[in-house]
Amino acid sequence: MKIVTTDSIEGKKIVAYKGIVSGDAIVGANMFRDFFARVRDVVGGRAGGYEKALQGAKEQAMEDMIEEAKERGANAVIGVDLDYETVGDSMLMVSINGTAVVVE
């Protein structure tokens, strides 16, 4: 499945719009504290444990969005936007959304 942040895919014609699709993943702050306690790989100001946790949440949200697009009969998602937000004091939410389309 082609996933793009643009409103079209170069060289492809959009023949059907299947609606907005999204995916979300929430990572608890306790997970971050656990990572922080174990993280010894902070190099150059980067915390590898935190980055891996966020990457995993992003991948899960993306998989959920792609699955919804497939269920709607789409073969691409355009206009994709990725957001990170805090939920309460103890969680981080990763949200991704876009427009499911059929291209040929």
C-alpha cells in the first residue's frame, strides 16, 4: 500500500475516495520511566529507549490506519498526517490519519 503525505501520487490517477482512515497508539508514562531506568544508551543527547518506544507506537498506529484502508478497499492513503499528543499526565498518544483512495 502506498502511503504519502501529499494530496496525490505522481503518475497515478485517483479513481475513488474511500474516506478518512486513522490509527492511534498510546504509550504509558510508566513505560517511559522503566525505559529511563534501564536506558544507558544515551549518546549525543539522544535516548535510544525513548526513541524505540515512540517508533513502536508510530508503527502500530500506521498498521491500524493501513488495515482500515484495506477494509475499505483502498490501495493507497494520501494526505497522511502524524501527531503526538499527551493524554493526561501519564500517557503519550500517537495519531495518524489520511484519506484512503483507489489509484490506478
